[in-house]
Amino acid sequence: MSNRTNKYIPYSRQCIDEEDIQSVVDVLISDWLTTGPMVEKFEAEVASLSSSKYGIAVSSGTAALHAAMFAINLRPGDEVIVPAISFVATANAVVFQGAVPVFCDVLSDSLLLDPGQVESKISNRTKAIIGVDYAGHPCDYNLLRAIADKHSLVFIVDACHSLGSSYCSKRVGEFSDIAVFSFHPVKSISTGEGGMVVCNDSNYARRCKMFRNHGIVQDHKQRINWRYEMQELGYNYRLTDFQCALGISQLKKLPEWIIRRNEIANKYNEILCDRVKPLVVKNNVVSAYHLYVIKIEGHRDFLFDKLRSLNIGVNVHYLPIYLHPFYQRKFNEYKNSCPIAENAYNDILSLPIFPTLTDDELMYTINNINNLLEKR
Ligand SMILES: *Cc1c(COP(=O)(O)O)cnc(C)c1O
């Protein structure tokens, strides 16, 4: 990396090395560009990393969420409880299936789904709860699992931020019925675009595989017979072999990248002035630190503008989903329904965090924040 003077520092970015490049090139000159051996290898590695029996690679995290909604047979009229603060795709996947996202408020110190409020959102149409591991911090798997079991609901984790995180020394994916990952360039590892569903239920796995391939049933007879059957309406959500090869190569570096992300977070915690409130990380958790989010009451917009003008790519994650125009038109009844999420939205700012962020770039960011706040 060149030195940072006047160079834009993004809030996140991919890390690609020679080994990654070679792994992609090797596949490009092989016999299989898609539906080949790299797909199964990548699936097995991500499944094992999440202590799950099955991994189903798909073309994005959004496709993974959609496949999960299909797998559980989500239908029009069904309801799914989702946190108010997440990327829009979490709720969109519910809407794709004609079902209704029911927005639930979050905890103010972590912005994770508040288990204490989930039960009040359950109706006789509720089919599932989607917890989001916001910023890389696993949501309260134990409590959410217990609530789901008590009411016979499916517990799904949107783990798009938390590949490599752990909870009570266990891996992401061990508590949920289905967990989904994203391999977009800003996430823990990248395949360009890409996603994965992990689960232990063979029926969910079978339905996800069918869904990513047009709803066509795959059995071994198909390979020796021209005949195939489309059983359900599916999509082309397949991931290519060269993307999976990149994913496999990236996974090797995940442990050291998480250490570096934690190092960066600790530096921020240590040196940022007291007026900056970082989100809490519970001590039973290792966060993959997809995001480093601070709350800065009253001065968020000021800091955002000033830091951007200094070429520091801060960002805001996220506007509560139901405040997006589409959701206001379609599901207007949620306005004001999650006050903690709406208030937090005014105060939050995501600071740069990614493995190749240099110490120099980190100190430049910290010093500028401290200096700017000193004058306010
Ligand atoms: C990135 C992300 C997604 C969607 O993943 P894509 O791969 O971009 O489709 C879904 N949910 C959350 C919480 C995300 O951060």
C-alpha cells in the first residue's frame, strides 16, 4: 500500500494477494468454470468453519437469505421478525417470498436484536426470527434460540458480518437452524460477489440447492439421463468455481485478519476521546469486527462531513430499514415503532476497519476525530 497522504481511506475494502490471484487463474484454465469441484470444496470449508453439516454456495448474501426463506417454505401472509437496524437485504428476503417483515427494536449498547422485545412481536402468523450479527457481534443466540424453541419458530442468523466470530467459544452457525454469509468485498472474506447458506437440516440443504438452480431437482440420474424436472420456481443463484477458489484462498487468511481487525478496534477504544462511545462487545464473544461503530451524540453529521473532507471514508450503518421509502409505502405502520433504533441512527458512525488499514492511517483517523471534537 502506498502512503496515506491524501489517499482516500475507505471504511472497508477487500485484501487480495498473489496467492488469491493465482488460485483464480488456475481455475480459469481448468475444465470447470462453474458447478465444478471448487464449489463443493468451498462449501465444505465454510460449513466446517461454522460447525455445520451443509454449506450451499450462492451468488450473494442476498441470494443466501432468499434461499433460506424459500427453504423454510415462507409463504404470503407469514411473518418474520427482523431487527430494525440491518442492511435492507435482511428484510427484503422476507418480502421476496410475499411474507411480512415485523420490525423489532434493538439494544442501545450493541444495536443487536433485543430478545426482550421479540416475544411481544410474535403472532400466530410468525414463522421465523432473523437475528443479525451487527458489526460482527453475534446476537444473543442463547436467548433467541430459547424463544424460537418455545414458540416453534425457525431461528435464522444473518451472519453476513460475522464469519469468524465466536459466541461462548462456539462458532457462528452452531445455534441457528440456518445461518447466511456474504462474500461482498467489504465483508470478512470476499469472492467479489457471493454468499453461503449453512445448516444441519438435510431438507433445508436440499431445498437451497434446488432453489439456486431454477428449482430443478438434482439427482445423480440426471448426469446419465437427459431428463430433469423443475419442481419449484427457483433462480440462477449459482456461484462460479473461480469465485469459490478465491474464497478458499481468502479463508486461509481469515484468522490473522480477525486478529488485525481486533487490534484496530482496541486502538480505537484506547485512544479515541471519552466523548466517543464505541458499541459494547460482550466478554463471551469474539467479534470479527466487520464494522467499528461509534456513537457520537449531537456531532455525528459534523464529524461525518469533516472526516469525509479529510478523505476518511466514514459511513453510517444503517438507516432503520422501515424508514426507507419502499418500506414506508408498503409497511407504513412501523413508523416510530423502534425508538431505540431511530435514535441510534442519528448518533452512529462507522470508522475505517479492514486488515490492511495501516497504523499510519489508523492514527490519522483517530487524531483527526479527537482534534475535531476538542473544538466542539
Ligand atoms: C452484506 C449484507 C447482506 C447482503 O449481502 P450481499 O452479498 O451484498 O448480497 C445481507 N445482510 C447484511 C447484514 C449484510 O451486511
